[in-house]
Amino acid sequence: MPGLVGDILGIVLRFLHIVFGVMWIGAVFYGVGVLRVALPRVDMPARKAVLRHLLPVAIHYIPVSAIMTIITGAILYLYLGQFQGVILLGTEWGRILLGALLLTLATFAYGMVIVIGAGKAIARHLEEEEACNHQAEVGALQRRFNVGQIVVLVLGLVIIAIMVYVSEAL
């Protein structure tokens, strides 16, 4: 898409893709780097109260920012390849970007099943009026949630590294 409109579209796509990517990985990084360190230091009633309010927001916010990152990234991939298969699949950077897109989709799917799934289960336990007597189950869910966040963060950083590498080829 040549001309001024094409240039503006490219800038807007890049901007939105970067903003949504920062929102997604930033939220995961905050969860891993801050909350996992701070929450164990908080007494249990206060931790439960915080998580009761925090988990529903995270369960909604992180997937939405991930979806928007993926959508803007896919559109940007097509735009940069001028919507031509020979460029998208016939060049090294096109194949690398396609691989990064597939890795991103896999990361998103893993995050939805493992992290968000565990987060929703933990949230259900937090909503129980009486003291939850499923400590072993909740502990396993928390471990699954924590490990899943670390996996998503590491994969996200790998994807960012791929983006940085490929941007040199453009």
C-alpha cells in the first residue's frame, strides 16, 4: 500500500502492536516479578482479599491484550509482506515472522489453558464464603498458575527477541 495512507497505516499498526504487546508481556512480567514476590509476605486474609479483586481483572485483561497483540501482529505481518504469499513465505524474514506468529499463538493457547484456567479455578475457591478446605488443590493450582506464568513470560521474551532480530532485516 504505497503513499501517505500506507505509511500512516504501517505506523499505526506498529504502534498498536507494540502497545498491546507491552500490555500483555508487561502484565505477565508484573505477575511474575512483583506479585509472586510480594503476596507470600502478606497475611492470608489480606492476600485472599487482594486476589479476590485482582484475579478477575487479570483473567480478563491479559487475554484481551494478548488477542489484540496477535491480531495487530498478524495484520502487520500481512501488511509488511504486501499481502503477497511470495514475500510472506518466500523470504527468510517472512518465514521467521510466521514462525513467531505460530509461537505466539501457541503461547496464547498455553496461557489460556494453563494460566487462565488455573486462575479461574483459584478465583472460584476464593469466592467460597466459608474457609476453603481444599488447601492441597488450591496449592497445586497456585503452582500451576505460577509455573505457567513463568513459561508464558519466557516464551514472550523469546518472541520479542525474534521480533528484534527480524526488524533488522526489514
